[in-house]
Amino acid sequence: MAGAAPRISVVVCTRNRPGLLTACLDGLLGLRYENFEVVVVDNAPTDDGTRVAFTAAVGTDERFRYVVEPVPGLSSARNRGLAEASGEIIAYTDDDVRVDTDWLLGIARGFARRDDVACVTGLVGSADLATDIEQYFDAKVSWSTSCAPRVYDMDPANAPGPLHPFTAGVFGTGANLALRTETVRALGGFDTALGAGTKTRGGEDLDIFVRILLDGHALAYEPAALVWHSHRSDLEELSRQMFGYGSGLTAYIVKYLVDPATRRRVVAGIPGGLRHAKQLDSRTREIPTAPKPEIMRRLRTREMAGMLAGPALYLQARRRSARASARGAQQ
């Protein structure tokens, strides 16, 4: 890539998980990249465990900063990181992720693929597949199924499926997501009615993918931008997560269904979207060491329950977000 390496602001949003954050920071300290900063956003903490873990992990390294976002919700935390960022690119990862040492080099490569690329996602490998629960989740999300780079835009010839651009899960995930800082600021940041910590529990990453594309930019999937994700190995935790994945998915879809500008396109693509969901579900049945049938039924039931609840949860979350914005404007 010609020219100086672009400055990248890495944002890690976390809440009450100091043990996971310590491992995440250890990976970030080993990054091979010449021009980056790291902003850890502690989202509505209930104690000082995250701050203590942060200080112990990074010491006096001036590339790392710790900030608190008092408003709960992943989108609010992501937006706080956006406000703090000094880089022309902002890269998000999660506290249960360990980045590859060349992760940011892969991010920069993705942005260099085309001048109109405003978003880059990368490959998310599984840190461990020791349990059947971890294998189920890995098959469900399909975050590491492709090692081929690809650039998406609104050209019909480049559409990955009939629901494009609303089958946003094919583009990547918020655990490994980078954006042009200027572009995402112009779009108003992340939707605070979506995401973990809100009623909808997810969907904010899917939403930003769609908004980037609808705004006329391109999105690059760059497998060289590699991170490793620690999946839930506990059934109760995964059950809660699957509910959130379901509710976040339908919440984000409803956002575009109630928008007259996108409603017709979403409705037209629903049959294809249902076929895509069925294909993903069939992948979990082909796992050599799949969980017991009753466990798989429980996980599917929780995900379906989330999907059914998502539309109402989104409308509730949108009203709450609007009220919070109004209060903020009056202060």
C-alpha cells in the first residue's frame, strides 16, 4: 500500500468482564502496526474492575486510553468511542476477542482495495471448539467460512443474494468491524435503539452495514484482518445470546420495514431471506459432534422467541432512544 499507514483508532467496548478484557488487551499490545491508538469504553460499569484490569494490563502505554460511557447499550458505547477517536479509520472489536498481530495491516489492506470503501470486515476464527456448544455457535454464525476477499456495493451485479443489502450477516460482524471515521460520523453513528444492553439486544452492526451501502459507499470483506473469538461454552449463556441474536435480527429488519424508502425492497426479499436462514440452520445439523437434539431444539426455540419479540422490542427501544435524545438536547 502506497503512502503512510493511515492512523487507526481501535475501540473496545466492555462491561464488567475484566478477565476477558485483560486477554483482549494482551493481544492488542502485540499489534504490528505503526500508527494506532486504543480506546477502551467501559459501558455503565457497576464497579471499578474494568479500570483496574485496564491499568494493570497496559501500564503507562500512552497509545491506550480508558473512558467511561454512563449510558448503557453497545451502540452508546460505540458512539462514545467514535467521539474519542483521532484516527481516520475506527476499528471495533469485542472484549471476548483476541486479535492477530497483523490485524490492522489487514484492515488497512481492505480500505486500499477501492477508493469508495468506507467499511471493512474481517475473518473471525473460533478461539476454541472443544465443546459441542461452541461448535454449534460456530456453525450458526458462519463468521469464518470464507478466505476470499470481496467488495460489496449497491451494483446489482455484486449482490450476494435476493435480500441484498439486508442480508447484512453475510458482510461480517461487529466483533471485527472498521469504518472511515468521517463517514460514520456523517451518518450519525450507531443506532442507539439497537445493540446489546438495549431492549433489542443486537442488530447495530447489521444496521451500520446497510446504512454504509445505502449511502453509496462500498464494504470490503478482508480475511487478512483476522481475529479470534471466544464463543460461549455454557448452555445458559448461549441460550440468552441466541435470543439476542434473534431479537436483534428482526428488530433491525423492522427498522427498514417501517421506513417507506426501503419497505418495498425488504418485502420483496423476504422469501429469499427465509431460504438463507434455513440454509444456516441446516449447517448446525451437520456438525459431527452436534449437541443433543433437545439442546439444539432449546437453542432454536430461544432464537425464534427472540425473532418474534424483536419487532415490538425495537419499537419500544426507538421510543426510549428518542426520549433520551430529547432530554440530552434540553440539557
